[in-house]
Amino acid sequence: MFRRRGFARPLRRAFAPDIPPALQRANELMATGDYNGAAVAFEGLARGAEGRGGPRAPHLYLQAGRARLLIGQIAAGMGHIRHGLALLAARQQWPVLHRTGQLTVAFLTERGLTQKAQEISDYLKATLPPLPVSDFGSQTAPGEKPRPVLPTTCPGCGGPIRADEVEWVDEVTAECPYCGSAVRGES
Ligand SMILES: [Zn+2]
């Protein structure tokens, strides 16, 4: 049974897509440190989503890539990460590519993979169109209320929720990048 963590009360969902049990399982494997199991699970989910042209495919490839990197399989991990970022670029999801790319650079740098981090940084510079910084989805515009605090995991699929990575639906609601559930924060 999947255990929800990080918050005490159930969060109301504005809409609840069907959550694939395989996705819940993959997130659970990742959260409990079974990175090999998580990598295999996310690879299957990512290929399935890509085959359907699903909007979650890039994020699923990125999770597969992170899992491979965490068990030291650098070439396989970087392959998934480049593919996930390229899918975002192909869909011209520039703000998401910008934010996800920056998080990926930070993830690689933290693990001492500075050359790989530089490769991704160079890729972003070469790929992202010159947009004003405000279009890259800064957390709050001047005069806007600060964003509420989000739960650390999605109440639907258990995936990790990062405030600087999610798409915000409205002032208090973000969308889970892995399953599309609405994730509501507390003001
Ligand atoms: Zn989710």
C-alpha cells in the first residue's frame, strides 16, 4: 500500500485524473531509494507516454534519468535526461524547459558531474529562445501574492513536487508534472 507522506490532512483535488498504479509504484521505488527498480519503472512509463504523445513523457524520462544517475549509470542517465529535455524543446515548452533544465544542471553539479552539467547548460543556451526573464515563470511577479506552500509529494501519484518546477494553474493550485493531478497549497 502506498503511504502518503509530508502532510497530515487530505488535500482537495480540483480534478482527479486516473492515476496509473505503475506510476505510484515508480514514485514509491524512487522515494524509498530503489533507484534501479525506479529506473526500469520510469523507462516503461516514459516510453508508453511518448508512444501516446502524452504530455508527461518528458518528466518521466527525466525521472528515469535521475534514477540511472543515482546508481552511477551516467551514460544511460544522461541519455534519458537529454531525451526528456529534447521533448520539451520539440513541444516548445520554453518556461518548463528553462526551469527543468536549471534543476537538472543543479542536480548534476551536486553530484560532481560538472562536465555533464556544463553540457546541459550549453544545450539550454543554444536551445531556449531569447525571451524576457518574466516569461520564464518566475515564482511571483511584483505586487503579486507569494505562492502558497505545496505538499512535497503529489497526493495522487506520490511524485516529488517542486514549487520551482510545477506549472501553476491558478494562485493556489499547481499541476503535478507526473500525473496531472491538481496539487493545492496552503496560503
Ligand atoms: Zn502526481
